[in-house]
Amino acid sequence: MEAIENTAAPDVATAGRIEVGGRTYMQDAKGSLVPVELVKPQDALQDETTRKIMHFARELSAQIARFKAHVFEDIGALDALFAQEYETKLGGPKGHKTLMTFDGCQQVKVQVADLIDFGPQLQIAKELIDECLNEWSSDSRPEIRAIVTRAFNTDRAGQINRSEIFMLLRLDIEDERWKRAMEAIRDAMRVVGSKTYVRFYERDAPDGPWQTISIDLSKA
């Protein structure tokens, strides 16, 4: 795996400046060229700081992309070696894998998650659930009403709340219409793809707790 380099930031004091006719300008958000001497000092400082941060963000993003490619390349090579030399394969039938060091203190987990979508049967389920809710007294089962509301409310992208839909399936309700609704939800579920996740863990001793090595900026 290639080394991750610490690339120095460019000269942000001159970045974003445009020379025209011997004068220096900065382009504003409307596309107009503003003489640099007319730009407020705080705006110029904010511009420099933002460009510096963005430079390192782009570098880090590219490094993570290369790291991810190397991880899958290394795991794929190990898979191929196991298949050739030992006539076996890593992981389970769905592609889940766990690689561990000999001392049991470092671990790489590969998990494959199905991407679930819902077909038109979901509308039938919603109608059956509404029948149940309308017949139950208005002050009963408020927690179920809340789950149903959250489940079928769409987000800004027009997507239903999948986690709340799955929560409906875990409710133990004997009403026959509710059971038919849950069956309709199961019939509506379809796998439209999959996504592979890689997670990294380590611990100080074989009997110690696992600690996640985070590559998530919000958790670093």
C-alpha cells in the first residue's frame, strides 16, 4: 500500500486572485471581479482559510479512496489465494468476512448490506393498517400510531422511513388485517442491490474490549 503523504497547502494568499491589466481582483459569488483592495479583510481571511481547509480535504478524500481500493485489492488477493491453495474461501455466503491478526488484537470486518426497496404491495399494507387504526379507539395504542406515521411519512428525497417500516414488522398484533398488512410489507420488499462496508478494530489484549479505528470525520 502506498504511503499517505503530507502534502503542503498551496499559497492560499494568492489563490483565488486574478490578474487583469496589472491589477489584482477576486471574483465574488455573482461572478463579478472585485479589486482586492476593496475586499473586506475579514472576507479575504475567510477566503484564505476556506481554501486551505478545502485543499487538505481534497487530499484526504483522495487518500481515503486509494486506501479503500488497496483494502479491497488485498482482501481479494487473499480470497484468491485461499481458493487456490486451500480450496476454501473467506467469510460466509453473503460475503461477510472477518480477518484477524494471529495475536487476536487487530481485526478487519467486511459486511455486505442489502439495499431494500418496496413495491406496490406497500400501498395495500398502508390501507389495511389505516383500517385497523380507524377502528381502534382514538386514544388506544398511541405508540403504534406514532410508528405508522413515521413509517409512511416520506423524507425530502421522497423515500419512506425504512427503519420504521421494519419496526412495524416486529409488533405482535393479532388483528387479521394487521397480519395481512405485514405480509403485504414482506411481499413488497425487494433487494435492489448491495453495499459493502469495511470496519477496523483493535484491542490491547486478546481478552480486552474492541476499539473502533474511525475513518469517519464526525467520530475522529
